[in-house]
Amino acid sequence: MNQDELFKKLIAHSKEYGYIFPSSEIYDGLSAVYDYGQYGSELKNNIKRYWWEAMVRLNENIVGIDAAIFMHPRTWEASGHVGAFNDPLIDNKDSKKRYRADVLLEEHIAKLEEKVEKEVEKGRRKFGETFDEAQFRATNPNVQRNVAKADEVRRRMVDALTGNDLEAVRQLILDCEIVCPISGTRNWTEVRQFNLMFETKIGSVSDESSTIYLRPETAQGIFVNFLNVQKTGRMKIPFGIAQVGKAFRNEIVARQFIFRMREFEQMEMQFFVRPGEEMKWYEYWKAARIKWHRALGMGDENYRYHDHDKLAHYANAACDIEFNFPFGFKELEGIHSRTDFDLGNHQKFSGRKLQYFDPETNESYVPYVVETSVGVDRLVLSVLANSYCEEKVQKDGEEGGERVVLRIPAPIAPVKLAVLPLVKKDGLPEKAREVLSELRCDFNCQYDEKDSIGKRYRRQDAIGTPFCITVDHQSLEDNTVTIRYRDSMEQERVAINAVRGIMDEKVSLRSLLNKL
Ligand code: ATP
């Protein structure tokens, strides 16, 4: 199965099994907005809990808050979002489709780079063992031409975007002879800046002054509460404030399922440090965050750092943690050293002092900030994509054929265990319900007695339940049950009164948190 097929199947599976639905589907959906179903919301909650406990519980100097989505409009002037939270957009007049101009150019560069790699592959095949790749790259005229072209387009693009020269961006699209993938024409409009913030009105009077925004990031709710938390929590620098919440961006090109949504959820932590110490903490959080991701056990090789080529004006260091999604390595989390830009600007715009008196140095200063910012929805996508698996079943005691299984890490799986009477008679359902009532206060459990045991195992595999507890005739005699393991399909017989302990060890978040 190629990655494209995998991605399509994953989207269909997520819908069929109650993970993710298109928003307001009965009205044909709303572009780039999704609803989480009964299992999706459990998975999302478990991921959020894992993050929250890793941040707030394991770090004595990090506390969590829950700020409002609506904020005073001046917040977004201070943060730079009113003036500069823009994407350059361009329309094709024939297809009436809208594109991000920078994305069109980046895709063009990627195509040139692909041509280079194809040429190198051709060389490798032609010359076999004697192939010297470095020499080939340095001398082959086709490679050289395309590398030079890609470099030139990249240079012009960065210059035009940095200088906010939209006419130059358009000219570059024309010079590269980029066509609309739908109409195939080069009939492009001007390039315009498009602000990504959603606006709405507050109160009963609708005029200019009542315009407010849906927050495009959660971070600002933390900055404006910096002093409230520092004072009431008697926090000493360095310390952090964490928050999980919704954010809204009117993305121009919203594709790739829940990777790029218009309403999404972020988990952000702002770490306030002494000026001059930010690089130490930046490196610390880079390492801590990738460790958190890798503790999920989805393959260390599926995560990598990507340093930003072009830093935002307020940052002095920034990188992404990328995940190997079905459509390639893409940003999962951002780690940014934001200097004193945010607190400094809020101080200017609000007229309130946002400083910290450092008892160790006897100085007051505006703290520097190192931020970690990860999207919950992108994490959900990474977990689902990594878990989805189709396989042949040849196990004794299981029906043969194919099964679709979601190998979700047990501590974040939506349903932890299913209690299943082998048959729906002979007192087995009653016994199974007794077992269930022992377990359901501790774990999210399901009870299922309909259809053959094989079919029931398949249903649990498809939603990613890591354990099935099967109650059979022997259970009535000796108070034992079998635990069936989702991934190996092995079965193990254990005493009923041992089940809770065994399960707790396997599904508790503790097993993840202990790795950090
Ligand atoms: P991208 O370059 O992919 O647009 P970004 O650099 O604008 O992302 P940040 O502003 O750094 O993203 O936001 C932090 C995190 O929030 C991202 O790493 C991502 O996980 C998540 N995120 C951002 N935009 C979206 C979106 N439209 N849909 C889902 N998650 C998002």
C-alpha cells in the first residue's frame, strides 16, 4: 500500500469507526473543520492529559491556566497579528481557485529538486558500483542547471517575501511559468495579503470598535496573565505557564485532513527565563520535547528537528519537530526562542509594567521566553497514521482472513479493555458483568456480547482496544479469565482478581511519564 492509499484509508477508517467526522456533514461538511467522535475525543483527551501531566505535574516550576478565547483587540496589535499575520494569496482567473503564492513557489522548487534527484538516480543505475555521487553532482550539466534554477527561485522568493514585495512574488510565479493544477493556465490575479484571523463582533452595538478576533494562538492568553500567575503563584524565574485550548486560523489552503484545520487545538507552554539564558533553555526544551514524543514508542526515526531558515522578526532561534506523516516529514511542534518581544510589546501597548524583580541579581527585567507549541490534532493524526495496519490473521483460535488494527499506544488508547463473555448463555454474561463492574471505575471499558467472539475481537482491533478480557466456562469454575493482546493476538489466562493490577501497569500514563 503506498502512502497516498494509506492516507485515504485512514480518513475513511476514522469516519467509519467513530474517530473523526467532517463537521456538519448532513449539510455536506464545512471545509477544513472536523468533529471528533466517540473514540476520537477519548484519544484526544488522553493525549492532552499526557502533555498536561508531563508539563504541569512533572515540573515543579510549571503551572497551567485556561484563558478565554476572546481577548481585548489591542492584544493582537501588540502581538503583531493584526499587522503581520498574513499569507500571500493568488487566484487563478479561469479555475477561480485560490492558492498560497509562497506554497506555489515552494512546490515549484521541490519539483526542480526532484528532477535533480531523478538525474542522480539515473547516474547511479548507469554507472553501478563505480558511481561517484559527489563528482556527478558537481559536473552533470542537467543537475547543475536545475540546482542553479532552484537556488535562484528560492533567493528571489525569500527577497520578495521578506521585502513584502507582492508584485515581485507575482512576477516570479509568471517567470517560473507556474500553471494552475486545475485549469492548466497562467491567468493569475495580483498577489494580495490575506489576514488569517477570524473577526467577529462583541456586544449589541456593531461598529468598528466592537470588532474582536477568535484567537489564532493560545500563547497570548499566557503572556497577558504573566504577572497574575507570577504573583499569585509566587513563581520564581525560570518558570513556565502551560495551556491547552482552541485556536482559529482562516487558512487559505486547507487540505490534508486534520493536519491543517481552520479550528484546531494547541498545547503551548511559555517558559520565562533570565535574559541571556534563553539559548540554554531553548536547547533544554528541544531535547525534552522530542523525548516526550518518542516516549510514545512510535519509532524514534519518525521524528526529526528542522531548524527554521528564516526567523520571525522576534525570534533568535526556532525549530520544528517534524513527524513522518503519510505525506512526508511535516511540522508537528514548534520550539521558539521569542526574546522579550511579547512581554515587551504588551508592556508598551497596555502601559502596564510586565517585569520581574530577580532577588538573586537584585534587578528588574522583562523576562525572555522560550515557547513550545504543539497541535493536538496533528498529534492525533500522527498516532492514527502510525497505528493503522492491515494484516493477515493466521492465529489459532482466531478467525482467519484479514484484520484492520489500530496499534495505538495502550496508555493513550480510547478504550483500554473490552470484557467479552465467550457465549451469551450459561451465566457467562452475568459473570462478565461482574468483572466489568470491578474494572470500569479505573479504565474506559466496553462490554460486548453480540456476534461470535472472533467478530468481537475484530471490532475491538479496528478501534484500537489493546486488551480483551474473555470470560468462558472455566471462569465460572476457577475465577480466571483470558487476556487477549491486540498486537500479538496471544492469550494469557489470569485470575480475575489480578486483572486490575495487570491492566493498570500496561495502560497507565505512568509508563509514559516514567520514561521522561
Ligand atoms: P504551519 O507552518 O504548518 O502553518 P505554523 O508554523 O504556522 O504551522 P505555529 O504557529 O508554530 O504553526 O503553531 C504551532 C503548532 O500548532 C504547529 O506546530 C501545529 O502543530 C499547530 N497548528 C498550526 N496551525 C494549524 C492548523 N491550521 N491546523 C492544525 N494544527 C495547526
